[in-house]
Amino acid sequence: MNILENISLKPYNTFGIDAKARFFVDITGLAQLQKVLELKAYPKKFIISGGSNMLLTKDIDALVMHIKLEGIHIVEENEDTVEIKAMAGENWHGLVVWCLEKGYGGIENLSLIPGNVGTAPIQNIGAYGVELKDVFVSCTVMEMATGELVSFNKEQCQFGYRESIFKNEAKGKYIITSVNLRLTKHDHHIHTGYGAIEAELQKNGVVYPSIQDISNAVIAIRRGKLPDPKELGNSGSFFKNPVISRKAFDKFIKKNPEAPHYETEDDQFKIPAGWLIEQCGFKGKRFGDAGVHDKQALVLVNYGNATGAEILALSEKIMKTVKDTFGIEIQAEVNIIK
């Protein structure tokens, strides 16, 4: 195995932060991953995959393991559904495209989400009315302390809104190596009621949308308001949309009757964080090379040479201003490495 030293992680994180890895190794197989975990010469280890949901605020004084496990295959299928297994290093949107080409439905609303398959359960990724947990069967993980492979089912993952056990009590204990999803082969559940999907379909003259039509609409919407990380460093949505109680919502909407909102199933209300941030005047603002995207206030961007610390400081300023202005706390969706 080829362990490198003092490697820039700029190509390995979508924010384009030029943090350094003290040691670095590509992981392409499970046996290799087990061997690397056993290396006593490198007691501190750090995992990176697609680098799409992290903000590096410092150099990483550890052995950075770049997960490049690849492969997609069918586990089982019947007339109606199919269960697939995708390795952690597969590009998420690449998996969506693979499924669409085979006519498998369930993740078309999650088109163009940046990152790799292995990080999807950590975040319980979601967009346009669909979350990973809606199609999730299980994931296989490797315990970092022992190198043992273990399976987590949906209940064990404790999924919530952009939450899972891997962000809480299991954080830092496991490496996700593969993910199993159950998808439909026909009679797909078409989700058009969230965001601008219906408007995009109407614009294209689509009356009875297929899963490919939904994917095309989502891609068009995302490209219209989210910058390409290859052109402008970012990590997609930096903040979670806050969910507040009915009591807090009644107080909020009385003062802000024009505010967009969505009622959840448990009598709570989701307020778009992007709207709150925009009302506070941050949309399109630039602070050195750190800034807020001019088309979507949820997205923080690196105009070239911003440090992770500068982007973190901007995020904290935004969170404080939103809290002072609206009395609502917003939280970072991105995993911040301090």
C-alpha cells in the first residue's frame, strides 16, 4: 500500500479548502481497509470520501483514509421491487443515473446531490420531499477498533432530519462500506409536491411525469440555484432548515406573515433557512474569499482562497444574526472539522 505524506486535501473536499493531511492513503478494497486500520504506526486515522459534506478548518494530523470502494450490484428482486447494493466510494449521482437507466424508482428526487454513497446514511440525505430512509434497507460498516464488518438496518440507523446514529453515538466508531436500497421497478411513487418540481414539469410540457422526468426537473432546479463545486467551492446546503413547534410558529408567523413554511407530520413547522438568511441581508454578500451564494442563501461559498476558519466564522455570524432577528436557531448541516 502507498502511504503518502503532507498531501493537500484541496482536491478531496468540495469547498476547495487547502488543508493538509499528515499522511494519506487511497482505500480500494475491504481487506486493505482492515490492514490500514491495524497499522499501529498511525494511531490517529481520519476518513474522507467525496468530501462534499465537510468543512476543514485545520490541517489533519492523522492518516487520512480516502474511501474509493466501488461497485453496484443487485442483491435480490421480484416482479415489483429490487434491492441493490452500492459500495461506499460510488458517486451518489452516478448511482441515481445507474438506477434510472434500469428503470428503478425511488431516488430520482435525490438527483445531483454531491458526494458519495457511503456518506448518504450519515446525513440521511434528502431533497424535494424524499429522504434516503424512504428507500434504505441496511448498510454494512467496518468497526474501526476491530476491523469487523457489521450490518445496520433502518431502525438501528436512527434516521431523523439530516440525522443518524453515525452523527451521534456511533460517530467516529465505524466506516460505512456499502449501502443497500430497495427500489420500485414499476408503479413508481412520483413526488412532485415539494419545491418547484411541478412548475419545472409544466414548463417542459410534462403532464404524466416519469422518474426520468422528475430527475431532469430536479437537476434543472439545482443547477439553476446551486453552484458547481468544480467552479465555485461549496458544500451544497450549509444549514438545516429549522423545525419549530406550533407555539413558536404562531408567534413567528404573526410577525412574518409572508414567510414560506411547511407543516410536518408531527404538528411542527419547517421554515426555509435560506429565506431567514436572505431576510437578514446575507444573500450574495462576500467577506474576503468567503461568501453567501447570490442565488441561494443556504449555500456558503469559497471564491478561491478562503480558509475553513473564515467560512466557519461567516456561518457563526449568520446563525447569530438569524437568532437575534427571528428568535430561531439554525444549525449547520455540514460536518465541521475543528
